[in-house]
Amino acid sequence: MEDDAQDGNDHVDGHRSIALVISPYTQTASVDSTFYSTVSALRTMELLLGVDPMSKYDALATPMSAAFARTPNLRPYTALLPTIPLSARNVDNAPMAKESVAIDFSKPDRIPMQLMNEILWKSVKGADSEMPPTHHTAAAIHPRGDDERAAGAGSADGDR
């Protein structure tokens, strides 16, 4: 699981991310569409390790129980080996290579996410492909539907 989904282009929402659960106790060849958050993964690990929650947020998070079976599947498997060397690097004529080289990676959060998303998109889909717009359907809407409050502007009397 990514530690922060940020602003990537998922087909549903820019904040969605995949999580792969790999264990003899996972459901085999299944997809769990339950709504989870990153804190759900933390809560699941706490339960598996038998430790108490660290805060109310993980205590209340939905554990990823549906991803697990009660009995392990101990059948052997054949691992797929990587076909691309770990030392492989982008070539100079890769899509948006010039823009990529200009990005400041020296400290966290200096990366212009929209540009980075476009670079990643074109590296996978091709230099001439058009990246779809990022959608924020779940987290970006304030529960009251007040666009100013959702943007953090607050009201004239200072109420936020």
C-alpha cells in the first residue's frame, strides 16, 4: 500500500490506492471492495499482533477482516521473477524526461504532484496520450456542501 495516495489518477478518485494483502491466510483470487483507509491497514496490523490501538482513529477504523480466511492455504507457488533490472533507469528520450530531470527531489513535498502524475501517466500510456483529469469525489467535499468551508476559507466572523 502506498503511504500516501496523494493526487494520482485512479478511475474513481485521486485519493484511492490499492493494497495488496499477501499471506497464507488471505482470500485467494478475490477482490474486497470494502471501504478502507490507510488507518484500516494499521488497525489490522494491531489486531494481528495483539497490540492496543495507538489512538481513537485506529481504534475506530474498519479492520481489513474480509481479506483473510480462517485457515491458511499452504500450497506452494512459483514466484514470478522481475524482467526489468532494478538498476534500470529512464532513457533520455523517455516521455517528459526534460521535465522530470528539473524536479527538485531533495526534500519531501517539493514535487509538483500534477506534473509528476503527468510524467508517470505518459511513461506508461505513451508520450502522446492525454492524462484524464484528477477527480476528488469523496474527501474534497465538506459535509455541509459549503464550497468556501471545503476550501478552508471560513466565514467573515472567523467560524471555520
